[in-house]
Amino acid sequence: MKKTLRVLCALFGVLLLLSASAGVAEIFGVSVCLFYKPLHAWILLPLLTGLLGLTVCLCRYLRLKREHAAQTLPYTITRCILIGICILTALLSVPAAMLTSVSYAGSRRSGDKAYQVFFEEAESGDLIAHLYAQHSPFLAVYRTSATLYDFSGEPEEIEAEWESDCCTVYYPGYAEDAVQTDEREMLSWRLYY
């Protein structure tokens, strides 16, 4: 194998391994972030890039080996299997990424930057608050989430108050006894660390 092909194979392998590790960590609640914003489904892009690059490098290596071999059938079959694995992984991971994709409407970060709460718009019109412990601008650990029922307003109107053991989220909404649309008040929900 040529030196350039070996280097490319190693680079794509490392990229594939790192992005696969980030995907597995996501299952356990550890999220890779980009400056305090979890990437979630965007991990798929480096994963597919690493997988495609590694498949191309390995297929090229097998083609070079096939040229000098007496029997070419095993190399051809191995190349077909590699291509099949690459295609199957891509076809399975794209829908999985679409299912795990989260679009946040806003967020609030604690003063010491140790915690951050993200707001996701639910199909019902309410917001879902996701609390993360921020270990760095590039790593966060999921703690808890809650639906902000009866939310009525804009995500910019939400306030967060950080305490020693919880985050209290204040949001505009309708109380249970409200009968008119102008009877909004500030509701609250506590998210414990």
C-alpha cells in the first residue's frame, strides 16, 4: 500500500472511530457540543465521511492487491462486501439521524456556565426544557427534561433562575383557571440537577 493511501486510510479510520464513539456516547446522555450547543444528529456527517473515505481507501488497496494475485475472486468479493456495508450503514444512519435531530428554539446558561437549559418546540405547541451539565464548550451531559405546559408566548420571554440544586424556569402561559386569552401569567417549573 502506498504511503499516501495508508495515511488517508488512518485519517478516515480515526474520523470514523471518533464519530462512532460520539454517537455511542450520545446514547448514554453525553453530547458533543460546538461552543455550548449539542450537535446530536450532526455527528452523522463525520461518521459518513469517515466510513465513505475508509471504504474507498480499502477498496483501492484491494484492487492493488488483486492485480498481483493469482486468484482475483476473493478480492472482488471482499470489495463488494465493504461497499455493501458502507451503503447499508448510510441507509440506516440517515433515518436514525432524522429521528434524533433536535432544533432548539433557545437556551439559557447559568452564570458559572456549569449548566444550560435548551428549549425544544414540541408538536403540541408547548416547549420542552432540556437541562444539560456543561463540562466544557465541547462536552455536555444530559440531566433531565420537562414539558412547559400551557406555554403561550415566545422563547425569548422565558427566564431561568439558577439555584444550588435546581433551575427554575419562568415562562408566560395560562393558569388552569384562565377563561380569557389575555389572562396570561408567569408560570414556573423546576428542573433539578
